[in-house]
Amino acid sequence: MPSATDQDRVFAALANATRRELLRLLRDDGPQPVRALAEHFAMSRPSLSEHLKVLREAGLVSERRAGRQRIYRLEAAPLCEVQDWLGPYERFWRARLASLGELLDRIPDEIPHAIPREEAP
Amino acid sequence: MPSATDQDRVFAALANATRRELLRLLRDDGPQPVRALAEHFAMSRPSLSEHLKVLREAGLVSERRAGRQRIYRLEAAPLCEVQDWLGPYERFWRARLASLGELLDRIPDEIPHAIPREEAP
DNA sequence: AAAATAAGTAGGAGATTCCCTACGCGTCAA
DNA sequence: TTGACGCGTAGGGAATCTCCTACTTATTTT
């Protein structure tokens, strides 16, 4: 029954700091073999291989064989879909930031009254 | 040891279709009590309560008591942070879409050669 | 051909997820 | 005050996640 959707797989893949760091490395340092990626983690290499598998199945990375290495490469298309998913929510945080702005604007005047000192009896 | 970060909690909260649908309902229909939300799901109400708890702990919803109801409300700030996180990846899918665009531009000319008809012998 | 290298797979332990039913707590209505 | 209502929490079961240590497979080097 619980056949995960594409979106489930993408968000689940992103819900782990190790996998997000893998994506960052592939983004900042370009395509790399597993060995090079593994140097940045305390984790065992097989565990890292499984993280890469999760990213692969979410479509977030692709793999190319080169001799006995496998070069992993960032695939950003699913992230584009995440951004599309965020779209309809955007106006909500814009509204919230706007009212925070107003609040901050009012503070200089209102602070003296916001926390009134107690009077001695 | 693996104390989840804020970002872990947000992505994990989003990695479930029920919770994403809850967010959509709060976005499209505004703040609501649990009962109203529950009408849209086949799931038991206590299970839904736990999904709301996950969303609460990710900061994606807030709760206000009104009599014996609890009104849930969308809090979009963490989604704003997701968008910020996406920022550095944006150029990757733009690059990819651009080259897809080029490809599509070439198709009208190349299709006749792309799948050549077999000649009769 | 044998050894070394790169990386995936098997299998398992412990934690977490996601669903359920049963129950407890506070609030409103008779 | 008694009962009904709205919601959360407890506890449990099945599945999944995340890590590990072997082990296998494929390729390159000696």
C-alpha cells in the first residue's frame, strides 16, 4: 500500500544531513567517485553507498562508470520540483515577514509601554 | 546521538503525503480545528493528531486553543528556509533546462534524420 | 595469473515511523 | 452534575531507516 511517490522519495532523501552534505559536495566540487566523497565523512563506505542509492532512487544524483570507479553527479531537476511545490506557500512567509517588519518598526515607540514597571504599593 | 537538526525535522515532516496535504488544507482553507481537517482523510483522528504533532515540532504549524477545539494554523517560516537552502542549486536546474531548451529547438530539423526510415531492399 | 583497488550487496542490530485501539483530560450542554 | 464532545497520549505491531561488518563483483596493476 505505501508505494512512495516521487515527492515522498525526494523529501525523504533530503531529510538526512549526510545526504544533504553529499549533494552539497557534488554541487560545490563537481562530479566525483565515491572514494572522494567518502573522505568527508566518519561513516563507513558501504553506508555511504547506501545513502547514494537513496539519492539515486530519488533522481537527485546520477552515476557514470569510469573504469572501476563510479562517478556521481548532481541532478537538480527534483529540486526544481521542490521549488515549484513551495510556490503557493511563498505569499505566507512574505506576509509574515512584512508584519514582522511592521512590528520592528513600532518597537522604538512601544517598548517603554510594552513591559510596564510595577508600582510600589 | 543523532539529535535531529531543525532542517532534518522540516524535511522529514514534508516527506509524507498526509502531512503535505494538511499543510495544503491550512494554506487553502485557512486555520481550522482538527475535526475539520480530519474529514479529508480516511485515517483515524489520533493518527492525524500525531501528524500534526510532527508538523508542530518542525515549526510548520501553530496551535491556538479555543474552547475545546484547537485551531491549527500554517506557519510558513520553515518553508522560507527550505527555499533559501534551494538557492545554491538553482543554477544547476537552470543550466539543465537551458540545454533541454536547445535540444527542443533542434528537434524540428533533426527529427527526419533521428529515426531514419528503413529502405526496401 | 595473482594481488590490489573501487564499489556494491547481504544480513543484522537498534531506533524510528506510521498506523491502530483504548483511555485520560478539559470544556461545554442538559 | 452528568454526559457528550474535541483532542491528546499510551502502548503496541509491522515496516522502514541507518548504521555496522563481512563478502562479492568488476577492473586495473604487477
